[in-house]
Amino acid sequence: MNEITVVEPDVEIQINPDATFDDWKNMGYLLAKGAEGMCWAWGKWWETGHKKYNSEAVAFVDNELPLARHTVESYAAIWRVFPETSARAEELTFKHYRAVVAMRSDEKKMRKWLQKAVDNGWSANQLRLKISGTRPRKKITATSKRLFPIKEKIAEIIKMMDVPMLTLIPQTHVIAELRNIQKQLEVFTD
């Protein structure tokens, strides 16, 4: 049997070695559902605690929790707009609600977008893109004639920079920056 056990301060997951792929997937769905629920719980927790304890709550979060205060504040901002679980569509994630919360002054418009997401089966990212009117970026393939030479040139420069030389910019900084650019380009050229 698969189970999730809370062992302070960690969560331990016991997975049956005989679990099927479907068993494993179902556990993933449960974990995702729990993570979604935690966003709402953090929001409600912060909203109620901050109202009641104010500066003590701020100090506690700032000094004792591993979560940044701006994170729990953003969860609370979303929870304030959708405090009732009955007002939330089961098909939508916390991220869907985050995508529309900026429209809170126009509840009708906000609900319209959420309903469109339900009706069309949009992911939170698709909803966000539809709201902004932008299209998703297309992944550039390795056959791109514009980026592939750039990737090769960066590799050449990195190789050259590994040879000691005098420079005004620290060599390690240049190499690190070029490797960072190379990694970013690999996303588009692989």
C-alpha cells in the first residue's frame, strides 16, 4: 500500500515496491492536490494570523518560517478573492485563480475567464496567455541557422578563456557568464 506519513519535520513517502504505474500516478495526483490545497491553506493562515497578530505574525514569518513573507502574502491575496471553496471550480488549480486575481474589481470578467478555462480545459498558463492576448513562444529547434552558430561560438570562447590570460574582467566571471548564456541557449537549440 502507498502512503504518505508526516514525520516531523519531513514528509516521508512509502511506495509499495509492487505498485503499478497507475498506482504511482495516482499518488502523484494526490500529492499535487495536497500542494494545491496548501496554497489555499497558507493564504487563509496568513490572512487570519496577520489580522489578529499583525507585527508578531510578520516577525514570525520573517524570522522562523522557510517561506518568504511575500509568498504567503500573495497566497492570502488570492484567498481573499476566493475564500469559499464552494466558489472554486474543482477542475481549476490555484494558479488559474492567480491568473485572474488582478481582475478582482470586475468579478463578472474574472468569472468569465475562469469559466472559459473550465470549458476549454485550459492550463493555468494557457489562461494567463489568453488573458494577456499573447501567444506561447515556440521552441526553436536545433536546425535553427541563427542560434546554432552562436552556441558554437560561445563554446569556442569558453574553451579559449580556460587558457590563462590577462584581462580587466575576472576570467572566472566571464566563463561563468558565458556558460550561463550557453545553458540558456541550449533550451532553444536542443
